[in-house]
Amino acid sequence: MASSAPTPNPHIAALHAYKPGEQPQGGGWIKLNTNENPYAPSPKVAQAIQALLSEEASVLRLYPSPDSAPLREAAGRLHHFPAENIVAGNGSDDLLNLLIRAYAGPQRPVGMLEPSYSLYPVLAAAQGAPVVKVPVGLDGSFEVKAVVDSGASIFFLTSPNAPLGAALALHRVRELAAVFRGLLVVDEAYAAFADEHAADLPKQFSHVVVTRTFSKGYALAGLRVGYALCSAEVAEVLHRVRDSYNVDRVAQVAAVAALEDTAWLKSTVAKICATRTRVTSVLRDYGWQVNPSSGNFILANPVKPQLSPSVALAESAFQFLRERKILVRRFPQHPLTEKGLRITIGTDAEMDAFLVAARAWTEG
Ligand code: PMP
């Protein structure tokens, strides 16, 4: 090549990209590694997309609603929030990014519970912002004082926590909201599978934001849609920093159709939660240590008779499953997760195949 590319900004040169779970090519995999919903989305979604595409002179030539107004209104009806308190995004990752863009910087640290979602430090690094971490227990417990003392300008609480599965107690989140002075973001990507949620807190606290996604409960990970519930002041800030058309036209109509089919959501979530209960109890019968989960996944330490959980056992179970084309996820970076596998809850048939393999590994 005749020229070399210029170096990027120093903090970008040092940045390590977020590593999403493997998306294997080719068929035959049982994919339990990225917490997707194993069921097809509501049939109303396909109908809405078909109706959109069959409109005269395809409306795809036109830009979508810049601020996703119909989607924000539909979400507002669901949560009893005015649309001005809702911002839509290209997946909830987009909203997490916008929040950091607007509220973090070199002198404004990003706070997070550790372990939790490993995208936050990547977004913080891209913004040149330091990261402060507060420990969270397997049961979702954390010290309110530690979050307050962290000095974070923006703090992410992940509830239910991924990869642990534990939901944070709502009364603890409320307690924290009453004393924390930065922006408090409750990342509720997995709220559909939990008993409690914080979606009403932004009505009471203008410094609390709750993010939601269509990727998990609504089975629309491929479309990339999410939204934030927040005060009108925060919403106005996010609108300033987002792309002008950050949610495409297909995603907008699909998300509205999904939101309105509450019966589909209820029955699909109930199915996944029932499978989660069953898989948890069968794995415990095998001797595996399974952390109670409020998400569409479980964190489990694989164990063989007479042995204690270890990194080596987790690695061995991971490889054994992989050789049988069953993909789960490892989180080797933290003591609470290094001896475990994070297993997405699939269909009953997928989980039966997983359980057969898990048993063969345990007894092998
Ligand atoms: N938050 C958490 C805790 C997640 O695990 C994920 C999905 N990996 C997201 C947010 C992002 O979801 P999406 O961008 O698909 O809405």
C-alpha cells in the first residue's frame, strides 16, 4: 500500500472491542450462548412487517420517524409514561452508548457492578472515561454505600444481572436512588423473566433511567430495538446525541406489534421460566451447582462425583458440549463465574439434548 492509515486517538488505539458470543455459521448447532429467545416472535410482528412492505411504492424509500414516535407512544401506553419520557434505540446497547456519551468523560467515571455486562467498560473506554467497579454477590447483593462512594457520574445496575442471573432487590435500588447523586441506569434487558422491575422509578427520580430491549423477551434480537424510560430532561439530552434516524422503519413497526401482543409475551415468558425451573432442578440432581436465575439463562458450575467445581471442570464441560454442537458461554474473568457455564434457556427439546450431554459429561 502506498500510504499508511493515521493512528486513531490514543484512547481508541488502546481500546479492546467487546467480544460478543460466537455466532456459528452453518446449521446443526444448539445455540445456548447469547441469551436469545428460542421461540419465533409474535406472528403479529411478521404481519406488521409484511403490511409495511406491501404498501404502495414501498415505504422503505422514505426515512422512518426520526424519534420513533409511534414506538415511544406504544411503550408509553404499556408503562403509563408520556412518550416524552421514552427514547428508542438501535438495541438497548445503543442507549447504553448514548448514556455514556452524554454523561461520562475523562473526569466523569462510569460505575458498574462486577461482574456484570462487559460492554460498559468498552463504551467507557471509547469515551475516555475511567471505570469504577463495585462488587455484586451471586445473589445480587451490593453495598449502597460503595456505589455512592464510587464517585461515578453514571452508574449501571444490571438487573437481572448477567451473567449471574440474580435480580437486584427493588427496595435496594430505591434506597440507592434516594442517595446517589449521579445518573443511575438500571439495565433491565432481562426484566421480562423476573418478578420485580424498576420501570416505575424514573417517574419518581429524574436521575434514574431504566433500559429495556426487544432482544430477549420479545424474541427480536435480529432487529435491534430497545428503549429507555427516563425523565423528560434526560430524554431531551439523549435525543441531542443520538443518530437522527437511530431505529429503522422495519424495526419500528415490528416493535410496536410486539409490544401490543401482551398475550404472546406472557405465554412465551411463562414457557421459558418453566423450562428454566426444570433444567435447574435436573442439573442439581446431577450434582451441578446452579445459581437461582431471574433471566432466560442460568449460571451453573458443572461438577463430577467427588470433585469440587473448578476452572478445569468448566472448561472440560464446555468443550464436551461444543463437540456435540451445543454452544454455551464461559466467563473466565471473574472468581464468581470462572468455574461456571452460562446456559441460555432454549426450547424443551434443545434443553433435553443439553441435559443428555450434561449427564454424559458428569458420568464420564
Ligand atoms: N444489557 C445486558 C445486560 C445484556 O446482556 C444485553 C445483551 N447482550 C444487552 C443489554 C443488550 O441488548 P440489545 O442491545 O440486544 O438490546
